[in-house]
Amino acid sequence: MYLPVYAQSEGNFVHEDMLQNLQNGDKAALLMVHFGTTHDDTRAVTIDAINQKAKDEFPQLDFREAYTSRIIMRKLSKRGVRKLNPVEALAQLKAEGYTHVIVQSTNIIDGIEMESLRKDIDMMKPLFKEIRLGMPLLYSPEDYKQVIDCLKEKSKEKTFTILVGHGTYTPATAQYAMLDYMLQTEGYSDFAVGTVEGYPTFDNAIGKLKGQKKIKQVQLLPFMFVAGDHAKNDIAVDMKEVLEKEGYEVTALMEGLGEQPAIQQIYIDHIRFIIKHKQIDIVQKKINYANGKEL
């Protein structure tokens, strides 16, 4: 069921159905953008799965895909697998006569990958009548609550769960801290969030674990769309060993967030929302305010 993203419709977006504005000769496409993975096993149950779900949910949009990790794309090319980056995919859509594009990434937070994607879109925007970008998994408070509802299904009795995100070196890492805070305020004190390369750190999560004196069992869950290199090496090996040396019985669940149908549905809802809502141009909004006008 589609859940409206209330926070998005309060000031940042206005209702405007893109598909209803199509004219004769216009063509619309959906471009799914993924960081990517070289691991075929996790790709099949995450990236391929949500791609198929998006195709099924939006048959009125022609489907395309792009990867953003140049390292992954280079490795795949050596195996004979070519993936387009967002600029290449948009250029191809233009060459094929598409006029309207919905872009939806499978990024978890609004961090540097989303920033890079926005720059790619801004560069290509003049070539189209309209391009709209959907939000990452975590954007509005309602998104966080829905994600927590999905995660709580993974909880086990007498077990502490550590969600391990990738993290970032920018202030966007605060989004992981927000998830950690909301887990606590929602009453899930047996959960903590840590990251590989950001804040909260893995040590921060261990600190919360040690506050649960009677718990000796821990499960590590990748808070990442795919369970790739970080999950199989940093989480399942390094982090697991650290906790075992502390005397805990540890299980590492090698499951990417993208495997969960409920998580996939949040992205689908974001696509549905951005089809029907246009993001307000903040520069134009300020100009309107200066002229005494409000949208």
C-alpha cells in the first residue's frame, strides 16, 4: 500500500503529475540508479529484484538502469559486463527520443552519492523537457519509521542487533545517528547503529551493547542495499572477530536491505510520489518570497 510522504509535501514539493502533462510525441522513462556490486549472488536478490519490481509497478514507463561506482563498473567490464553511468544512460535516453525521465536511486541516505547524482542530472537536464529525482531510502521521518518497522522483524529474543551502515565523511552521516536515535525513542533498546566509515562508529554500537549486561548474543546486520564487499569482509569477518574476542556469540546475517520486499516497497513509493509531485526550485521560491509571492 502506498504511504504518502507527508514531510516531502510540506514545503519541498507541489502536486504535479508528470505523466498527465505528456503531449503527443513525448516519451517517458524510469532510470533506476544503483551504486552497484560485483557479487552476482547479492545482485540477483537486491538490484535485479527491485528492477523487476519497478518494471512491474510502472509499465507506463520504459525501464533503464545505471551504476554509479566507477570501480565496480571497471571490474565488471573486465568480465564482459557493461553498465552505463547516469550521464551515459541519460544521453542514451535522449538519443532514443525520450523527453521525460524519472530517476530513482537505491541509495540509503542523502549523502555524497545523491549529491553526485544531482550534479549529473543538472548537467543533462537541458536535454529533456523534464527530469525528476526521487528520494533515497531515508528522507522523511516517516521513511525512518517504515524502515524501523522492517528492521524490528529481524530482532531475536535475548539478542542485541547491530545495524552496520557504510557511513560517510560528510555531515550526512548524521542520518545514521538519526536512525539510531529513533530506534531508541521507539523502544528498541536492543538495536544500535554503527558504520564502517562514519558516525556512529562500530565502537559506539559496542558501547551500547555493553550496557545490556545480560545479553551475550549479537547479530550483525548490513544496513546496506547489497551485501557485498563490506558485508562479507568488514562485517562477517573483522567486526564479528572483534565481538567474539569480547566473549559474545555472534551471527552475521549476510542479507542486503534490498532483499526485503518491504524495503523495496519504500523505494517504489518514492517513485510513485515523485511522478505525482514536483520538487520546488529553492532559488525560484526565494525570488517569489522577495516579490511577495508564495507558492
